[in-house]
Amino acid sequence: MPAFPPHAQRLDRFMAQANARYYATTPLLSDFITAPEISQVFGELLGGWAAMVWQGMGCPDPFLLAEAGPGRGTLMADALRLITRQMPAMARAMQVHLVETSPLMRAAQAQALRPYTQPVWHDSLDDLPAGPLILLGNEFLDALPIRQFVHMPDGWHERHVADAAFHLAPCPAPVLPDGRALENGAVVELCEPALHVARLLGTRMTTAPGAALFLDYGHGSTLTGDSLQALRHARQAPPLEAAGEADLTAHVDFTAFGAAARQTGARAYGPVTQGAFLVELGLMERTEQLARATTAENAATLRSGAHRLAAPEKMGHLFRVMALQSPALPPPPGFTKGPAA
């Protein structure tokens, strides 16, 4: 086996540094398109979800409406447009907070939200002030850095990165919060920042009313395997090459995420597929309402966007949805099967 390079770094540290450079220097969302950019209905539905949750919380005034990883601000702008029109009391009670580190993104978010509010920005979810909270996170967890562990005949090894290649270092067996048994020969991914988010929010929700909604591509089973991927110039790229010039992501392990939250006393609902979630919230009805009031060309775009968001062969099955909530709150909309066991 080749000598372990002295300058090798753990995969999660490589990923964190690469993505920090990417988001600070790359034109906004130039390599991918997110659900809020596909259809305005997506943000409206999440605004409606937040409104129903706020009512279930007893209409606290004031409360925090926050978003983690807000992109261009499109989702929050669409949500605020609906809330301002349909729930003026909620609009007066809310304080909008955004978790975003990129100066480029913050500038775009300020522009998008100017008609509705002046948000408060934070570098981390840890910095959100205390109080009742409703948090939205679309494609936030997938960009958090992961560690990868490989089981080999001589035991467990952790992947490190040097010179655009993986290098293995012996390590103890990884432990996931759901306690799953790990198979021989497996590749196991562990996203410690995501587990921190789950525990942070779960702990918060046991002391103050709170709810959080996460939509991301991932899985809700005990799957293992290598899901690290990169997008560069809107195309799949080798994930270890051109660090800082590609968007690095990994599938979200919702099983581990939900287990970490439940260990604090919070409730975890889902994951359910994005298609089922959005359809239950009224994706098709709202799309048709908008389509009937616009041109034929715009109507076709709206219907195409709804199909892309919900169809199983598009984003409807690949993307999953999970909600975390305070244990005393009623079940959130979109999760008819109740909390995960």
C-alpha cells in the first residue's frame, strides 16, 4: 500500500474548504437549479406550511421565521408574498432570519426580500436568537461536509484526500445515532454537521415552540454507500478535482438525522417523498389556479414545473422531506403517517 501522504486531510475538511471557496466565488446557482427557481408554487406552499404550523403553535408574537441556505432568496420571497397577503397577523409577528455565509448570496437575498422585510443574517444556526422558531431548509443539508468510512478485511479505515485522490487511514468503527448494524465491506457516510443541526434544533424545541422543515435529496432507510458527487459547469465532475470550482454534495441520511433529533426529545416526521408532500399541500390545485389566470405559454411553464417537482422520475422521488417539531405541537401538514418511530 502506498505511503499515507503527510498533507492528506479528512474528507469532511476537504469538502468544507472546497465548498466555502465555491459559494464565495461562483456566480449564483450557475451549476444547478433548485425547486424555488422551478416554480413559484414551491415557495408559496412552504409559506402556507409555515402559516399552518404557526397557528398550531398558538400564533406566537413575536416569532422567528428562518431559512437555512436561502440561495437567491426566491423561496423566502415567495413564502412572504403569500404570508403577507393571506396572514397579515403572522406577517406582523415574524422576524425573518437567514443563515448564509456567502456575501454574493446575501446581496441577492437582500434584493429579493426588499419588498417584504430587511432580514437578519447569521453564519450558523447556532447564532439564531432564542424564542419560537419556524425554520425552512431546502437543499441545505446536502452541502454539509461528510466523513466516509470503508470496511476492509483488516478493519475500518477513513477516507482522506490528497493530490485529488483518496487515501485510507485506520480508524475505529463509525457509530450512527440510529444504531444500525454496519455490514462488512460497506462504505459508510457520516455527516457530523447535520447531526449537530438535528440535536441543536431538537434541544431548542424541547424548551420553546419550534418546527423545522428540510427538503433534500437523500434516503430514509439504512442504506450505505458512496454518494459524494460534484457539479461543475452544470455537469457531473470528479468530486476530488478542481477543488473550489465545483459544488460538492452528498445524499442526506434522514434516518440518522431523525434519530439524532428524537434523542433530544423532539419529534421527527418523515421522511416522505417530495412529490407526496407537495401534492398533499396542494401543488396541483395552486398550479392550475395560476395557469388559468395567465397566458398559454406561462401556463405550460407552470404545469411543467409542477411535474418536475412532483413526478417520481423527476424530483418527486429522489427528494425527501422531514420535519422536526416540539413534542407538544400538533402533527405538521404533509405528514399524514405521523412521526417516525
